[in-house]
Amino acid sequence: MSIYLDNAATTFPKPESVYMAIDSAARVIGVAPNRGGYRQALDASRVIFEARESLAALLGVEDSARMILTHSATEALNLAVKGVLTSGDHVVTTSMEHNSLARPLYAAASAGVEVDWIPADSDGYVTVDSIITALRADTRLVALTHCSNVTGAVNPVAEIGAILRERGILFLVDGAQSAGSLPVDITAMNIDLFAAPGHKGLYGPQGTGLLYVAPGVQLQPLLHGGTGGGSTELELPAELPERYESGTMNTPAVAGLKAAVDFLLEKGLAVIHADEQLLVRRLIAGLSAIDGITVFNSGLKRPRGSVVSFVAAGIDPSRIGFLLDSSYGIAVRVGLHCAPLAHRTIGTFPEGTVRASPGMFNSDEDIDLFVAAVAEIVRKK
């Protein structure tokens, strides 16, 4: 038996079309995009362009040139934070952030940026009012996660975005746990900067990511180098996306990402989200019935993603994870999940939690076998 329930870290397996696209791009195209006028180079450039188009269609963006392709969500968040903030700026964020956003903000604070960390409740949610209350006349940016990678709490991004747009405050959203898993419309949600990895809910390969940059938003580039165009100048081109994409693109990985997004577009995010929510409900119900188990954000009345964290009284989370893998062939994530602030918020620091995150390729049987295994581990402790 082998059951994979760590989709919040990296989705697995991928759609078959993803593997095929990666292989074809490596074997048939095999060259760099935007670096030549011959047929293979043009084919590589076409792959990159079509990937942007698919991402824009999935995420509600009209101009695909504003979809900057990165190597990870971490790179995208660093580009956003370091590209927009300067000493003296004020930023509002939350206590539920992943280190990929928290660490760049912490670094910005050490360089003279003032950062307010708004506490979430014990389930990981922040309110619109708490964000509004923290805003000041000099607030430059609000930066927060759309969906917590620890509790699955989904924040009211659309409501926050509407208020920030009225006040002229930039809005950065970490979509690591929402892109591909929740219906996202960047334009309708009034998001100025949206970062996401390709290898999680988008079902693409590792080493891919994106940053959406809204019209009117100017960023300082994170990298300086060759872009394939404008080679007569030592300054980076002003045009998007080239301004923020120095270096040779990983064309096979981007081809895989395009295939994954096309798969999602065909299947429909609403269908995927509904199916995953049924698995989450089954998971929460099963775990909650086990004596000694505490499930975080176990209520189902507020929006949540496909992430379920829990602890068992008297058993270290790492032991549960080890036994699930070694004795039952079940893969989950244990510990702090690169989000120590979130665990401080919900009271599970420093041991962390056991995290199970179903994906679209999991089944009811997977959930039932997982719950039975946890029950047996708890019983034998």
C-alpha cells in the first residue's frame, strides 16, 4: 500500500500530460527560448508564451505578459517584496505567513521597513476589520497568504482587495495553497501582486512559479542579466515580462506547467475544489472521532483549503509521521511546515503538527485507510 497525502508540499502524481510535455520539450525542442530565429528556438518561445496564456486564463488575467515566470513562489515573493519596498515604508501582514513571505518581510524590517504582524485566530483566520485597523496613511503594502498551509484557513482576499484598491494600497497575495485548488480571479479580487508555485495545486513540475504584476506597479528587478532581447543596452528592458526574467528559462518545466494548467482548465477548478472538500470533510470527521486527537480548524462553516493539521495527545508528531510511512506506506508532513509563526498562533510550537493534504488524485479509500492507521497508532502508543 502506498498513499500520498502531502499535496500541500508538492502534488503527486501529476497528470500524465505533464510528464509527456516535459519529455517532448526536452527531446524534441531541447533549446533555449528567445535566443534564436531558427525553428527549434521559435518552438521553445511558443511554449513559454502559451504557458503564460494558460496561466492568465486560469487566474483571471487579461494580459498574459504580466504573468512573470519564476523558479518558485519563494522567488516570486522575494521579487515582490524587495521590488516594491524601501526604507520608511509600512507593511501589514499576518501571523500565519509561510517563511517564503515572512523571511523577506523580516529582512525588509531590518532594512528600515516597518512591518505590523496582525494576529490570526486559533484556526488561522484574519478578519477584514483587523487588516483595516492596522492601515495607516503611509501603508505601502498589505501582504498575506490566501490559504494557510498549516490550518487551511482561507482569508477574505476579495473583501480586503476591494478596500485596499479604494485606498491606493498595494496588495500582495501568497497563492501557494490556493492557485489550482481554489477558484482565483486576480482581477476581480483587486490583487496587485500574486505569487504561486507551479508544483503544488497547479500540478506542474518543481522549479516553476509565477508572479502576477498589475498595471501601474513598478518593481525593482531581483536579477539582472540576459533576456534574449534588447542586447544593445546594459540596462534591462522596460517591457514585461522580460524585465523580470533574466536568464535562460527552464523550457521543459514550463512545458509541463502549461500541460498541467490546461488539464485544470479542462477539468474545472470548481469541480476540483468540490471534490477535495469532500475528502477534507471525510478526513476531519474520521480524525475527530479518534480519542486523543485534536484537529485544528475542524469547523466547516468558514472557507478552507485542502490542508488538515492535527496532534495526538502524548505522541510526538514526528513519531506519527514515521510510523505512517514505515508501517503503513502513507506519506504526510510533520513539524512546523516552514511556518513557525503560524504554529505559535495556534499553539503548536515547537513540535508542530501532523499535516495531511489530499489532492485530486486521492480517493475515499485513501482517507479511510489513513484514518484507520492513525487510530491504530494512537491505540498502541
